Amino acid sequence: MNKKRLELLIKLESLVGNECYNANTQNWGAGGKFEGKGREFRYPLTVIGKDGKKTKPKPGERLSADVAATGHYAFGANQLHIIRALDQVLGYLEENHRLQL
């Protein structure tokens, strides 16, 4: 994975991760007006370091391609491998929609 692709994947993950919110929070005001802006929170990315330990990188922390590729969202016993999924999305767009990186 080249540096440009890695940086794009990390940026895309950040965009996705910053769109979490709690549906139990009242996001709608009088007249059905959306008032949820600013109530989003950052879903924590978990990576597996070279030492095999799970960590949550700090925003802006530099990750090697190998460590970044392990990036996932952990929820309960489940995991969403967000970096791999986004890499597959980019691959699909490159192959089918002439995306050039």
C-alpha cells in the first residue's frame, strides 16, 4: 500500500468514525427541525500494533501501513474492519468508475 493511499484511507476512516451519534439523544426539535449537529462523537479506531497488542491511536498519530491495515471498530464481540472495507471501496471505484489515485 503506497503512502498516498494509506493517507486517504486514514482520512476516510476519520470521516466515517466522526459520524457516530446516540439515537437515544433527542436530535429533533419543535416542528421536526434537526438539532443533532454537534452531537456526533468519534467512534474509536482499534489497531493491532507490531507487538500484537490492541491500541487506540491518538488523532493524527502516524501508523505504518501494516498497523493501519488492522484498523477496526470493536463493538461487543463484533468487529468492523473499516480500513480493509474502505480499501475495497477504493479498489471497486478504481476498477469500475475510473478513479485514479
